[in-house]
Amino acid sequence: MKYIYLAITTTLISMLIYILYRLSVVYNFEKNEHYFNYILIIFPSIVFFLTYFFLTPKNKIYFNIIFFSTTIALLTFETKVFIAKKKYNKIMTSEEKPIIEIYKKINNPNLHLNFFPSSYIYSNKFNDLFILGGLSNREVLTCYENNQFQIIKTDRYGFNNNDNEWDKKNIKYFFVGDSYAAGHCVENNHNIVGNFYKIEKLDNQTGIINAAKGGVGPLISLSTIREYMPYNVENLIYVYDEDNDLSDIMNELNNLHLDKYLKDNNFKQNLAKKQNLINEKILDEQKNILLNYKKKIINKNNYLDIIKFRNTKIAIINNLINYNKNIITLEKVLGKIKIEAERKKVKNIYVVYLPAYSRYKNNDNKKYKQYSTVVELIKKNNMKIIDLRDFFLKYNNDPKQLWMSEFGHLTKYGFEVISSEIHRQIY
């Protein structure tokens, strides 16, 4: 056994040296979070296997038992996750089509692909610029679910608004968040902003701005507030997505521009003044995407993931290492949002806590252990919370009333009921 453990230890030490090289030489310690996570796994593993060579013969037997028992348990876990993912991929393959294929099928030269900032967190394609909005004043394809697609007309900054909203003197609501806040997969008159317009009778000088974008997390929302939110907004509303906002933070921290928004209260890219440049960059990028697009086979399974313990590593990083980091970062983000709101003289800050579909589908409240902590952070920053967790319990027996599918967005009815509840809690 000692030769097996020696081989494992040597491999781990080699991996550690390589990671340290990438971290220090290649990235000059600018991607600390990504590589430190692996260091925190590999270094204890090296220590663990090195201890074998200093044990007594009797204790080596116990070591072997622990090692093989743990390995069998982990392989069992990996196999179960692999089978579950294979089933999930089969469903996704049969029910969904890549948005680019739908775009090509529509074949409209005046139609464009929607721009998702989160897709470029790890990319340097736009050089010294991180885009938060999108293509301005154009029709874009935003969503495809349940055999239906959605096309919107963007405003001057690439968000989902009528362009004249930016010219109004009084902005009553300014929304940020991900695709739920943006209103993906339903017509604009049925999303949150559309429903707010139905509920309220606003005069010609009072408007609502939706600066949400699909796929974004809290750090991009903070950046969007700093770049685009006008002064004297009456109500800033951040829609917090329980399903992925907390995990999105760690990805966003890997982008140097987004990290600067968090560390420097005065950092800005002045994106509102660079829209022509943004349009040029996005149009060039979309041309390249369409030219180089190849259909991905989503249900292609890599059996090597089982023996690589891929899901075990992800579980350790997400649940044991990143969880506290994400909570700490979210607290910082909320604090910075409060600073921006005070700087721009916002009257009220609301955080809408939007629960995840699987919480009700699987009756799995334990999975969302962050709930209480997140709620406490919101209250700690003196923000008003609109907590929809218990509200959704009314529909617990039939969640399909509110969601298009297990993997999809809200239905028209779903957007209608949460919009009414959000508005009710504001007033």
C-alpha cells in the first residue's frame, strides 16, 4: 500500500506546485479565490497521506480501513450524482433547444441575440471593459421555454424598458436582479414592471426602470446600480434569487472589474457614455459566436467524472469552503448598495427574497440553510425585506401554477401574483 500512497502523495504535491505556479506567476495573485479553494483541498490531503509513513503497523491497518471505506462511500455518492445528472440532461435535451438555433430558425437580419454579462465573467474579449447592459434600441431574442420564444426591444443601454423611461423626471421604482426581475419568457406587460404599471396610475413624468439582466448575481447588480441608477429614485428594488444569487457571487469576484466595484466606492467605467463602443463590441462578438457555433450535445456524459470525484470536489468547495466566503461577500455587497443608495438619495431600499422552485417541489427546506442568514444581513443593513418564502406556501400543492417548468421561469400567473404581493408589501 505504501507505493499507492506514495504515488498519490507525489501527484498531489505536483498539483500543488502547478497551482502555486499558476497563482503567482501566471495570474500574479489576481485570481486568489479560484486557486485557494483547490489549495485548501489539496494541502490537507497531502498531510493526510504523509501521516501514513509515520504510523505504526497496527495504525496503518486502521488507516487502510478508513481510506478504502471513504473511497467506496465517495464513489457511491459520485455514481448517484452521475445518474441523476444523466437523467436531468436527458430531460433538458428533449425539452429545450439552444437559443442560437431558435435565432437561426427565425432568420431575421434585424433581430439580435440577447447579451448576458455573466457569460463574460472569465473572458477578456472586451479588453478593458466589462459590459453590464447590452445592445441599445434593438430587437433581441431573450428566452425560449415551453416551445415559446420572447423578443424584446431594448432601451438606450440594452435593458428591457421603453427608452423614454430614462427621460422621466421622477423614477418611482428602479429594479435590479436576474432573469426573474428582468421578466424573462413572458410578454413585458406580464412581468413585474408590467404588472406594476397595471396596478399604479403613473403620470407622464413618473416612470419605472428595469435594469435587471438574466444570469447576473449580486455583484453585477451593485455595479449596475452605480453605473446606471439616476438620483432621487423613490424605491430601489433588488430581487434576490435564492436559487443561485449566493453562488453567483464567487464567480463574479473572479472578474477584476467587478471586484473593483466592491473594493472601491468610487470605481466606475462610465458605461452610460460608452454605448456606441459597447454596441460595436457586442455586434462583433455575436458575429463570431454565430460563425463558430457548433451544437453541443448536452447529454454527453463523462464517466471519468466518477473516478475524478468531480462532484465531491464541487460539494466541498461550495458547501464547506465557499459558503462562508459567499455570505461575507454578500454582506459587503449589500453594504455597498446601501452606500450607493444614500449617495444617490434613494428614499427606500427593498430586497425581494424570491424562493427557489425546488424548495416547494421537493419540500426541501434544509438545502436552503442560508435563508435565515441572508434575511439577517438584509435587516442588518436597514433594508426593507419583502420575503416571499411563506407566501409561496399557498401554492405548495401545485407549484406549476407559478413556474413554467422545473427548470424554467415564472408563468404569467406567477409574475402576476408575486407582483401584487411585492406591491402590497411596499404599501
